[in-house]
Amino acid sequence: MSTRSIQFAVSPAIGKVSGIVMAPAKPVAILTLAHGAGAGMDHIFMEKLATSLAEAGIATLRFNFPFAEHKKGRPDTPAVAHQTIEAAIGKAQELYPTLPLFAAGKSFGGRMSSQYLAANHPKAMKGIVFYGFPLHPAGKPSIDRAEHLKEVKVPMLLLQGTKDTLATWDLIESVCKSLKKASLVKFEGADHSFKAGKTDTIALLTAATKEWVNKKIEKL
């Protein structure tokens, strides 16, 4: 497995952000892996997930949003986040032009990625993986944030904990049932950070991702 640090430009106004590419010797796919609103790409969850995915045969390009790159507390506006995701997708294609391309993200990163894919439809994109879709603020159940998922043209995999306070289980289940392209995997007892007692949720998230990605690749 190889690990390398990179930088890539988002736009002249925004500048560059950092990224880390982790890849096995013979990857089967490349995922852009966007972090959440509370921490950058170096968060332990992101690092462990990327490492585990690489060990399972899936390369990742995880990257900072500009607010994390410059250590600002407030997340970027959707417009800035979307531009960053677009640049990351372009960089992943540049690095691995022959590999099947998927988007992925933790919480805010997944939501911003799906918003981008709802408005833009890159031909190379084969699907998107959500590591905890933030359906609503804690204590304020709603499905408004999922409205744009109807416009996403690629298959979607939602990996969700049953104790996620940002996605009440019955609501996220009903949302997925209404979307023909969505698959939902339940993580019993896991919260929004995928903490579930002593359960190795990283291994379970990786297994679910690998199984789904391989099924999509087989259909190509």
C-alpha cells in the first residue's frame, strides 16, 4: 500500500487544498473521500477508514475543504464545498484515469458531494457512498436535506447508525425507500461517529463499501 500527500487547486479565488492518496498495489476503484464539518481529513476516523479501504483494494483521495485547510471553525458555503469536490473528482480522474470512480463522504462531506452530483453529472462517476448522511439537526427531525437526492443520477449507498441523532432511523429508512437508486445498510447501536461500544465499525463500514463497490463494478 502506498500513501502520498498532494495539493491541488480548487480555483484562483480559493487556492489550493491538501489531499492524501492511499492505494493498494492493484486498486479496483478510486473514491474521493470528503470529511465532515467538525474535523479535517487527518481525523482518526478518516485515516482509519482510508487505510482499511486500501487494505480492501479500494484507493482513496481524501482531502481538506478550504475551511479545514485554513483551520477555520465554520464550514465552507455549499458553493465553495462543491467547487472543492469538483476539483477532487478531477484530481482523482487525473491520477487514476482507468479506474472506476466513486464519490464518498462523512456527514457534511457526503451531503456536499451529493449536492454537487445532483446538479452536475460527471460521466465517469459510478456512485456515491455516505458514511452517515446528516438528514437533520439533532433533535429536529426532518427530511428536507434529502430532497436533492432525487436528482442524483448514480447509485447511492447510505451507511447509517441506528443511534445517529442526525438521522432518525425511521426517517432515513423512509427516504431510502423512496429513492430507486439508494441502498441502506443498518449499523445497530452506532451513533453519528459510528461508535458502537466495542464493535469494530471501521471493518464493517469497509466490508459494506467493498461489497457494494464490487457489485457496481461488475455491472460496468
